[in-house]
Amino acid sequence: MANKNIKEMSFLDHLEELRWLLVRSSAAILVCGVVAFFFSDFIFNEIIFGPKSPDFVTYQFFCDLGKQFDLADTMCITEINLPIQNREMGGQFSMHMWTSITVGFIFAFPFILWEIWKFISPALYDKEKKYAASFIIVSSLLFFIGVLFGYYLIAPLSVQFFASYIVSPEINNSIDIDSYISLMKTSAIASGLLFELPIIIFFLTKIGLVNPEFLRKYRKYTLVIVLILSAIITPPDVISQIIVAIPIMILYEASIWISVLVIKSQEKEKLKA
């Protein structure tokens, strides 16, 4: 049963709780961002600009994989010609600030999840509230795995593809720093949030918006969309596309399994009632 000791909250009380959630989450992001600000050399030179080097671990992995399938000529990268420029007076400072905030968001994510859990916990049953630690740990782990997936797979494949894509020899690729940073941030953050799919499906199933039958019905359409996205962001070879698509489809299948467990749990509760 839901906790009877929790006082009924008005709409304004909920808004006040939401406001403090945003305030505390923003403060956590800011604190982590300030710390990241002072590690700019490592963040930019080693992490952000890492995929610009042919020696980046992802390119070496694909090269070694290509050699196993006699595709070394197409999968081994020897040079990435990607000069980056800044065209605004305060561009580098602004980019430094916003990149630090992005890094701060990534590292503050577990705390943000904790704040979200505290916000929704009054609406949960007593027995569900004991899963707070599991929710934080699993959700954070999925997010960080997704960020690494975006950084080590999506981002370098995108960088390599766009750096080598030429419409005409009359056009030189001289990439603006904001465009490059945006690609890196989008690849990492979007992948991190995408890997939260099992958690999202869990809650959507709990409130009745999706069920296993719905997810199975649209599985084939999901596979087509994933393969299309993989073909866009990876080099033009099947192996790279499959490597990108497999983790995403595993997440989708895991989401179906989680939805099944939620439905079974709800059915057991109905039988006990």
C-alpha cells in the first residue's frame, strides 16, 4: 500500500518541490562544472579532440577487425584531415564554459536521478520505495554506458565520416569549433539518454501506456530505424553498421523483458487483492 503517513500535497506544493528539485540539480551541475573547468587541458586535448587522431582506440579496433575480414584497405584510417577553427571573439571562452557545464551534467547525473526519485516517491507504494538505491545505480550505470557508447563509437565514426566526406574538391573542410563540440556532446548525451530506454519502458508499463505486445509488434520497425541510423553514422560497410545496431537492439529486447516482468507483477498484485 502507499505510505499513509505522507500528507496530501496541493498542486502548489508539488510545484514548490519541483522548483527545489531544479535548484538542487542545477547547483550540482554547477559544482561539477566548476571542477571540470579546471581540467580543461585533459578534457579538450585527451577526450574531446581524441577522435581527431587516427590512433584513437576506436579506429584501431576497426582496423584490427578489418584485417580479420580482409577489409583493411577500407577500415584502417591513416589520416583524419579535420582542421578546427574559432571565428568569434569570445568563442573559445563560451565553448569552455558550456563544455564544462555539459561535463558537470554527466557527472551530476546520479544526483539528479536521486532528486527525481525523491520527487516521485510519494506516489509509490511502500514496497516500491525500497528500490531507490537499485533505481539510482542501474539508471546511472545505463547512462554512463550510453555516454561511453556515444563517445567511443558514435562520435568517432561520425567524425571520420564527415571529415572525409567531400562534395567537391573546391570545398575545404574547416570545421567551426561549435559544430565539432556540438557533435561530441550530442553523441554522448543522446546515447546516454537512449540507454535509459529500459527504465523508461519500466515506468511506461507501470502506468499502462505500453505493454509487451505493443513492443513486440513494432520490433521490426524499430530494427529498420536502427539500421538506417547505423548506416548514416557509420562508414559504408556492413560490419560497422551491425556493431552499432546490436547494442541498441539488445536494449530494446531488454525493455520487452522488463515490460513482461512488470505486467506479471501487476497481475500477481491483482490476484492478491
